Amino acid sequence: MTAILCEGHKVYLRTVQMEDVPLIVKWKGDPLVRRMAVGREAQVTLANQENDVRGQ
């Protein structure tokens, strides 16, 4: 089980895990998130997000 870093009534924060990668790719593919957080030119793929989660 992953340790919860912070917990509230309706939300909790925890470290990112490999099973989160498809959701991260989906979120970063959203036009608004892409424009504000990663940039339009950024390549967001399963492979590079897996590497990011691994810390590579």
C-alpha cells in the first residue's frame, strides 16, 4: 500500500505510481492542461511518462 502524504475530507495526496501513467497521459493531453502545464510542443507518451515516474 502507498503511503498517503496528506488527507482531507474529500481528497488525499500520495506519490505517483506506475498505474497512474495512463491517466497522467490523458490529463496532459487535455488542451488547457497542455497549454498551461507542459507546452504545446511537448511530446507526452506512455513511455516518457513512465520514465518520468521512474525518475529517469
